[in-house]
Amino acid sequence: MFNVRVVGTVPLNSRTINFRYYFTDFVTTGRTSAAAMPIRTKGKIPQSWPSGARYTRGGNLPAGTPAHSPS
């Protein structure tokens, strides 16, 4: 179990939304392989205007986070 908090910011005079994910309070019970399982997040925008708007995703992984291939 863990908690995730997402903080979204929009720079002044920009159309960019930056999301920062904070994962905290990891708890394990018993012996599992959960610590080796990656946590994948992907912010979704439920509706956009105009309908032809395009999105790009990118950014840097937090320090110490192993890279993994997207699924």
C-alpha cells in the first residue's frame, strides 16, 4: 500500500501543465516481491478543447528511480 499525491502547475502565460507525482507511506506485509514491481502513472485529461489539441508527455524520472519500458 502507498499514497500518491499529484501536484499540477501551470507556468504564467503558458499552455503547459506540469504534473509532479509524490509517492509516500509505502507499507509491506509479509514476504512479497512488491518492492520490485514498478509503479506506472499516466495523467489523463478527460476532455480537451479544441478537439484537435495535441498532447506531448515527457520529463525526468526522480533521482534514484530505475528506468523501465512503457507498457
